[in-house]
Amino acid sequence: MKGAALLIVDVQNDFCPGGSLPVAEGDEVVPVLNGYVTLFRAKGLPVFASRDWHQADSRHFRVNGGIWPVHCVQGTDGAGFHPGLLLPHDVVVFSKGMGPGEEGYSSFDGVDENGIPLSAFLKKKGVENIFVGGLATDYCVRYTVLDGLAKGFAVTVLVDAIRGVNLEPGDSEEAVREMVKAGAFLATLECLEGIPQ
């Protein structure tokens, strides 16, 4: 797994049960992702996370002409990572959707605290293979995976660590088919645990 990294997408309170835009069973990805974090750290591989980090006046929101309820507003509890998610102390977080007109679906729209885009950061670190889990399958995970493939990374979708919004029935299944058609691989924690370092 040389050149690999784990990318955790938007496992934030507002996207989990009880949040303002909850993904059904969204919190169920948390213990699975913790298993991936443990695995990747044991192999000496980096872990990154993305987050929605919207302004209150974002046009992404229904009240401002968008399609979504207000969620993940900068500095609010809803924008925080799920408290059960065991992110490493040195995890690098990429924030996205920060401009008033930015949708910020893809983690590749995000930047770190120094303004460095995710793609540039990964390439600087020698990452070639991204393993992606988080929320939601049919939106931010989908856009992140498709962008990663378009930018030349190998991308593996962690199918046991994703859940979808499903505005329309079957959206998540269709998103997985689209990602695979674009070149993504699928994996689970059980199959990765058997791969030697």
C-alpha cells in the first residue's frame, strides 16, 4: 500500500442522525472508519479529512436560493466532526464550500489551513492511491472520487464506510456504479486488513 492515504469525507454532526441534514445511518460509518484509521496508522500511512465549512449566507442553502437546509456553518457544533470519530492528532483537515457561491461537494475543492488545495498537498506528499470513506455516497463521496480519478489518482471506495442521502431511491447505488465505471476500485476493511504493508 505504498503511496496510499485514507481520506475521510465530511463525517460531521449535521450529516449524522440528529443533525440538520442527516444521512440515514450516517453515524454507522464512524466505528468502521476508526478501524481504517487504526489500520492506516499501523502501516505508517497518512490520514486526511475533509469538511463542509459554509458561511451562514451561503447560496448552497435553501433559504438563500439553494437546495439544502442550513448545515455545517463555520464554527457551529453541527460543523464539528462526529465526536466518536477518532481522528489522529496530526490529521490535516481540508475545508470546502467556504465561499458564498461555492457548493463544495468535492474534497478536492478544499484547502488546508494554509490555503493549499487537496490535490497539490497529496502530490507533494507522494500520495498516489486514495482510499475514500464518509458521507454522503451520492454527493460528497461521489464528487470526491470522480475528481480524484480525473486528477490522476488511483481511488478506492470503502463501501463499508459510506452512506447516502438518497433524495431519489437508488441514488447511492447509482453513484457507486458511476464511480466504478469511472475507474474506482471497491474495498472493505476486512479485505484491506489482509494486505501486507
